[in-house]
Amino acid sequence: MTRFQIRELGPGTWPDFARIMEKHNGVWGGCWCVAFHVKPDGSNQTTALRRAYKERLVRANRAHAALVYDGPDVVGWCQFGPPAELPGRMGGFRKLGAIPPDWRITCFFVDRDRRKQGIAEAALAGAIRIIAAKGGGSVDGYPIATRGKPYSSSFLFGGTESMFAELGFRPLGALGTSKLVMRKVVRKQSGPGGI
């Protein structure tokens, strides 16, 4: 993981993010990573409208991600943000009787040519460092409990249980048969050097 650099998604990194998105046709059927955001009128109609919506969110500092760079290229990312920014699919908290977190880690993406190289793990660790720098708090992830079975990477957009457990996340409950809610409290970064 040391060969990767983590940078936060923002206006300066938008062109790099857009380049990997375009390479993968907007990811998952042209989603452009807006599925968990508030849906404005027209955002689900075309890939072009979703792209424009995501760019507006990024430029308004209302979309966050830990981008994983290998040299000049983004090779993957982890999307995160507060529930108000990423309200999609929050209904499970009523079922769990849990208090919503301060932050959510909603999805990962890894370049199809770079899978199985530790990129998702680097993205998750980067997201935790960025969250710590932003004040920390409770952080939820929604990984798949693979139970040692092979899964297509297309179904692992939420990451894996083991990936989250290695960084100290603990199970909070289940949303269905394989989707978990895992939580960690991240302390505020106390100076240079991370958490």
C-alpha cells in the first residue's frame, strides 16, 4: 500500500476522477457515484446528467472520496460523507434501532485492470485518515460478509467484512443475509502525521 498516494476528491482532483470514471463508462451502468446522494430532478435520466450533477457536488464540497493514486492516475476510491450528504439507503437504521453515524462509507471502486492489489484497502485507510482530519466521529461501512466464499468484484462495491475488521470496525447489525453494518469511532487527528 505504500506505493499508493491518497488524495481527497475536490475541484483539483476532479479531472483525474472523471478520467477513471470515463474509462469505466461512469461505473455501474453510468452511476457516476451519485446513487447515495440526494436525487435532483433528472439526475437518474442519463449518464451525462449524473456526471454533471456529481461535478456540481464536488465543486460545492458536497461529495467526498479518498482517491487512490498510483503515479499520476487514480486507480480506485472510497466514497464517504455525512448522512445528510449521502442519505440513500438509510432505511436499515430504523430496523437496527441504531443511531445514525456521523460519517458513512458507502462504496468503493477499483480500476478493472488493477484489482486484487490492495487498492480498496488503501482507499478505506485513506478515508479514515481524511475523516480524522475533518474532526472524526462515528463511521459506518456496509461491507459484504463473504464468509470465505468467492464473490464477483461487481458485488463488492461496499467492501468486505475482513477489510473493515482489520481497521477496527465492529459489527453493528445486518441488512439482509450478507450485507453488514460495521462501525468505528475515529478520533480527531491531533496534529501532523495522522491518527
